[in-house]
Amino acid sequence: MNRENIVKTINDFLIEEFEIDEAKIFPNAHLKNDLGLESLDFVDIAVIVQKEFGLTLKGEEMTSIRTLQNLYDYIHNCIQKK
């Protein structure tokens, strides 16, 4: 899966599931401060990453993911390692 597909999948999920305004979704958007995501929301993100990309996010990995770009890069790097 290429980077464009990763970005589209994650962005579509955020818009549909969390009802985040599309205008707020940009690579440097901070997941908590800009998008208003809370701790439990990260569980949903981990589930969608598992479902869509076949990757399991661990708690310690999620702590380093602060922006959408971090999330896109993490998924892309994991897919490249497969």
C-alpha cells in the first residue's frame, strides 16, 4: 500500500468515525491538541490500523505518535518492513 492510500484511509476514518472537520486534517495536526482525540480514541485508531493495514499498534508505540504525519510514517514504515 502506498503513502497516498495510507493517508486517505486514515483521514477518511477520522472524518467518518470521529466527525472531525476535514479542514482540521493536515499532516502536522496534533492528534490531541488539534483534533481533540482522547485516550480511548487511540484504541479505535489501533483497531482501524489492525483492520486496514494488518498492523498491531502497541501502547508504547502509540506514545511516540503525536501528529498525523507520525501516524502516516509509522504505518508506511511498518508496511515497508513486511
